[in-house]
Amino acid sequence: MQVIPIVDLGELGLDNSTKCEPSEEEWQRVSKEIRDAFTDIGFLYLTNHGIAQDLIDKVFSAAGEFFSLDAATKTRYSRGVQSIQGYTGPDQERLSEVQGVHELRESFDVHTLTGTFPDAEVAGLRPAVEEFLNRCHLVSLSLLTALALALGLEKYYFLKRHRRIKSDDNASCLRLLYYQALPDHDGDSDSTTTRCGAHTDYGTMTLLFQDQSGGLEVKDRAGSWVNAPPIPGAILVNAGDILQFWTADRFIATEHRVLLSGPRAAPRQSMALFVHPDGDVIVSPIDGSDAYTPVVAKEHTRKRFEDTYTQ
């Protein structure tokens, strides 16, 4: 049984063979399927999106080159809490609420294409990321439009609130993730070591690209953890905190985590594009309710980073 639904982007995908504007029927189909998924489990698999696997593999390969560098070199590119471009080492970002758990995860965040990159060490990373991000942003625009239609809003409602998605005044970023290999007998038990603690994402939505290692789980409405295995050619898309605020819990930001899965000696890679509103957007429930206190988008994100990052 497929717990997390699959949504075919169809005519809305980047490889629309007709090269015509998608039909109204197609917009309504996709928006309904997104609405059903985000109302139920908060996650969906997106197919026929038009981002080529060759391009995805190119970014994975370049990112892998970076993460294979020595610790001192990677640390030269460290990110901060306010400046969100750069490297984060294991245990620097704490998502698990359980004390004493080590989160063996590394990441490199790309906030803007003009920001710091390890160009001297991995010359191919910046151009690969640029091409990849351009495709991802186009898919994001279609999804934001479909989200507005799913909620019965004016078609450009969310697009107007994500105008500066590529600028400094927007917290959207691409996170390149690496989960290191572990020896079979490293002295750590699975109760004290994990890859990514349970958390919700901070923004409007997330586009996640996984390798074939597995280990991702999401929590359903009943509170049970559900496996979210990689599906070849599919992007895993989920709602974030901001979208839950906007919809007064109609769409849910689902908790998810990454556990040690399969051979402990096998590393794992993934890439997540976190899509955020422009920094000055005030987010309040679109139904006019008082389910959430209005929050400025950049303040919500800043608070979450302060809660989870160590310097």
C-alpha cells in the first residue's frame, strides 16, 4: 500500500511536450491531488517534474567531492545563524530533542549563487548547483500556483509572496546533505546515534532529492512512523511550518527523521530545496482565524536557526 501519494505533474512539468499553457483541467487535477496529500500526511512524491536525473547526479557527485575533503578545509566554509550559506559539521545542528543523541550529518547550504562556494577545491559545484537550482525554482513556481488553487485562492497568491526567492531577503536555500559511513562496530549504539532527528521544516514547502540508501521516515496523523523510501525519478515534497500557519492546520508540516538504515558502512546523500516566503511577508491564517499569531517570515526562520544551531 502506497501511504505517501504520488502526484504526476503532467502538463505542469518542465518537459511539457505540447509546449502549451497547461489546461485548466490539469491545474485543477494537480491542485486537488496536492490538497489531498497535504491534508492527509503532508508529503507527496512528485513525478514527471522535468528535472533530469543526469543533472541530479551531477550535483550529488560534486557535493560528494566537497564532503570528501578534510575537516579543516570544510570548516573554512562554515555557515552561521544569520549568514546561512556554507558548511555545517556533525552535531552542529541539533534537531533531536533527546539529550545525548549524536546527529552524524554534514551539510552545505546554498542561500544565493553569488555566495561562498569551495570553488578552489570543487570547481564543478557552483555551475552544477546553478543549473539545478534554476530547474528547481521553475518547478517551485508551478507548485506555489497549484497550492493557491488548492486553497481556492487567487492563482498568484503565493507567487506574490515568494517574489524574491533567489535573493538575500528570502531564506530559501538548497541544502546539500551528507550522512557519513559508520563502521559496523564503532562503539555507538543505535540509541545514541542517528542521522537526522525528528523535526518539521521551517518554510512553505521542501523539495527533497534522495539517493537510494533509504532511512527517511515521516509521522502520519495517527502518530505512527511511516517509511518514505526513494522512488526513482520522483521528488519528495512536503509542507513546512509557514504553510501550516497560513492554512490554520489544514495543511500540516509533518515531523520526519532519518535513521540509520541498511549497512552502517554505507554513506547517504540527499538534497533539499527549502522554499520560503520573502523575508518581510507577514504570515497569518488565510481563513481569518486566530489559530496562529501573525509572524514575520524571516523572524520565524531566524528563531528556528537560533534554537537548533551551535557555533
